[in-house]
Amino acid sequence: MKIPIEAALTLLHESTYGTLATNSSQLPGYPYATVVPYVLDESHCPVLYISALAEHTKNLLTDPRVSLSVVQPGATDVQATARLTWVADAEKHEATPAFLARYFRYEPGSEQLLDLDFMFFRLNPKRIRFIGGIGRMGWLEEPEWKALTRLPAADEALLVDEVSAVLPGRARVLGIDHYGIDYELAGQRQRQALPGVTLCLETVKEAARALAAKLE
């Protein structure tokens, strides 16, 4: 079944955490699964911020082959809801100041970990299995994901400032990419899609004004 890539992208943006499966170094051949937060980078790939002491970190440093399972937030029937498995190679990620700013907008509580033994790892996709519900499933391939349009960090920072000035104060802008605006409202992550938009300042501000009107 052909899967719309936007559905998988939206799910990754709306979720705040996933279940990371690594290959156990203590029990070879057995998967080791644990829940971790993640933030997407400008290439739309999950980036983890994890402690060197954690079992899953030791595992992926030994064997970088991992998977990340993500489920639609608030799901009550997991068989009928959207979910995906991101099969990937984990690679240590050298965070730029621009990426740090983006990461800590999404995960502000993680900033206090900067002086500890935490490291960033980017999950480079091999294949993505998306399930939209019962009978709706399929694979997305690495080249499809790499073909997604990227928004440079400097452009995103400008747009975040502009959109923040338009939205009501109770909505906090987290990030913007070519396909949508991520924001937090009443402690819940939300996403405003930008379907079919040629991304520029005015089109994003127009979408932000429409969102602001909806939130009033």
C-alpha cells in the first residue's frame, strides 16, 4: 500500500517520545527497549539526547542498528491508531548552536543536562514502517525521506520569531518546517499543517494568522 509521507511526518511531529529498541550488549541477540524523547532536525530525522551511562546508549555505541517506535499521542486503541517504526542507524550528532536552540524549544527541561554526560545521536533512516490503522500500512524508503524539503536553521529562527509575534501568548511556537508549524498549547504539542504552500515569510504569517483566529 502506498503510504503518504506527510502522514508519517505529521505523526513524528505530533509525538514527543518513542520506544527505542537497541541490540543488547549484555544479552546478545535480545532487543532492549526503552522510552526516550526525541526532536526532529531540519532533515526531519529524530535526534536523541541520551546519557553515556544509559544501557541503550552503551548498546548503540556497540551496535548502531536501532529502531524507534512512535504511536499517535492520546491513543486508546493502538490497533486502530497511527503508528510507525523508524528503522535506522544511530550516529553521534555534533549539535550546532542553531540546533541546540531548536532542540531546547521542544525540550526545555533538557537544557539543564548540558554539563552532564549526555550526547546527541541522530537516527539515519533505512526504512520506515507506517501503519495508519487496521489494513492501512506500508513501507517508506530512505530516498523518499531524504527527498523531503528542508528549511535551513537560520530561516526557521526568523519564522519562529515572526509567528510567535502573531499567535496568542498562551501558544508557544516550537518549530517550523516546510510542512507545518509545531506549537505547544496548554502543555500539549499541536501541529498546524502547511499543505501545498510555497514557503516564504508571508505565506507562513498568513497561516499563523489563521491559526491565531482559531485559537481565540
